[in-house]
Amino acid sequence: MASLERIVVPGLARLPQFAHATRAGNEVYVAGTLGTCDGHLVDGGVGAETSQVIHNIGLILGAAGCAWDDVTSVSVYLKDFDDFAAMNEVYDGTFSTTPPARITVGGVDLAMGARVEMQCVAHRTSTVPTAVPELARRSGYVERDGERLYYEVVGEGERTPLVFCHGAGGNHAVWFQQIAHFARDRVVVTWDHRGYGRSSDHGDRTGPLVAVDDLLAILDELGIEHADLVGQSMGGWSAVGAALARPTLARSLVLTDTIGGLVTAPIAAGLARARLRDPERDVLGAHPALGQDFSTRFPELAHLYQSLGRMGSADADVVFDRLRATTYGTEDAARLTMPVLLIVGDHDQIFPPAAIRAVADLLGDARVIEIVGAGHSPYYEEPATWNRTVDAFLDWLDRRDAHRR
């Protein structure tokens, strides 16, 4: 008899009476799913709801170890069958091959007054991870403002390049659990902020103001005009600032455990009890950016994180003061019209979930995912969950772009 696993995606709305999915062996049964974001139905009618349903189911499938192309059957429920064509227009393009069997039922009263709900069944073709192909890699420096800025480029492919901006507790190498995963079919760029890793900071200017132009100079050197930008903690300031400075650059933003400089009264309230600065205790692996028990569960990884954060010349106190002094308001937030994925560890004591949700409220196209059991660095603490979450978001963006073409 196949073992059963109940699957719940952190941050995705559900009633406590059911899980998002059940996995029995290689079969995955996804519960009825609505077009909600942050617990509320998205605005825009059946088309917008359908797009969000597809995104949400993608998150659930990813957590179960499969994707939309593994789906064997779909059930669609419509409040009004007159919405069939509009729903189908968005649904078309969800699959890269022939779509699976489907039933559509109209005239259904749905929870929350929704116009569309879907459920599906998927089959995982293999439980063995596929081998990572040989990935091209190169590195270099950009000379700017009397400094040498280090970058690495891994992978190739037609998908939109992915650019990672690290936090104050790391450098380009802190993304080692993401690079090979995402570089299978796209270019992945990592880089060192001034004073971190292999980048110099002779002028003692490291911080968000110079980081934006540093990042843009690296992307110009690489000929990257359009990218998905990922910012962790301090790196969120770099990603947001670059998106504001060059409006055509960012297809999307992934802001992970960061407010990215976006500050309003509700966000400040959410940060009121946050620990923006907490010196490391003199204990192997202890670090304020990791969950409280991470160093005891994974001492080797915690020690590596601690060591990575000590490479470079940046002064944490100076950097934090410069982050606090660099803020963006509601008018700036209104200019960030691209889709934004905000990820936060539910135990993050530096930028807690309440502050991250307040940031999402400022943005026109944002969704929040909490990763259960993680602290300030879920990409490091829970990399499989973090990677699947970002995978689902990027897959949704690709489907949206294909549909627009």
C-alpha cells in the first residue's frame, strides 16, 4: 500500500479542515483551489482568478515534487458558464504538451463568491532527481568608481536570466543551493556587493546607494537588459533600487525576507519588535539570520553560513545604518508594477511576516509565501521548499508571457 503524505504549502490560503493535496505514492490529488492571494480573491474577474488559480496549483504541485505537465486530469467549476471562454483563454498555454483530460461544470456556488475553482490529479513520473547537465561557468570583475566588483555567471538558455543579490550575512557563494538548480535552462548571475566576498570597498561606501549602480554596471557588462531579480535582506534594497532606476529591467522581483527599503507606518509597526542588529554569540554556527535551532540541527551548514558572512571588509553596523537611511515610499512602490513574490520565514525575527505582508499591501501585483520553520534565511535553511516556491513563480511568469505572445 502506498504511503500517504498530506501536503500544505506555507502562506497559501486553505481551511484547516483540508490539506492542499495528498500524495499517495506517485499520485498527487490537489484539492479544490481558488484564485486567492494573501487570503483574498484577486480582483479582475474570471481571467485574473484563473491565472491565480493556475499559479496557486503550481505551488502545490511543486511542493509535491511535480508540475503542471504531470497533471492527468483537471476539474473546473464555474459560477457562470458564460465565463467559459474567458477562463479557457487563460487556461490555454498552461501545458507545454497536449493538455490532460478535463471536465468543466457551470452554475456552481463557490466559496468566497469566486468565479472559478479547479482541482486536479497528477502523476509523478519519477521520484529520482534528474542529473544536472554540465553547466557553463565564468567569472570576472567590473571596474567602477575605483573598485573591483566580482560576479559569476552560470548556465545558459532561453529563459529570462535570474540575478541574485545577497544579504549582509553572505556573498555570492551563499547561493550555492540555488545556482545549479536554476541554471539548468537559464543564465544565473551572482555577485558580491562592495566589501563582501571578492569585491573591494577601498572608499568605504558599501550600502544601498552605490549597490544599485554597481549592479546595473555588472548587468551592462553582461549585456543583460531584462531579468528576474532576487534580493535577500540587504540585497532587497539593491533589487528594488535597480528596478526603480531602470524601469525596463525587472520582469519580476523576488524579495526574500526583506522590505527592500519600502517603509510606511504599518511596515514600521511590523518592525517595531524586530532585531535589526544582533551580534553573533561566540558559539559555532550561531547567527541572527538563521533559525534558532538551525545550528543544532545542521551544525555544518550553520558554520558555513557563519564563515561566509565573515569574508570581506564590510562593517555590519555601518551597513545597517545605511540601509535604515535609504527608504522608498508609496509613490515608489506604485512604480513597481511588475509581479512581486515575497518570501519570508515564519520565524524571521529581523523582518517578521507582519512587515512583509505590509510591504505586499503597497504593491499592485504581489503575493506572500511563508516558509514554516525557517528564520531569516529560508533559501539557506529550507532550500528545497524555497526553490520550489520560486520555480512555481517563474513558471507562472513564463506561461503568462507565452500567452501574451
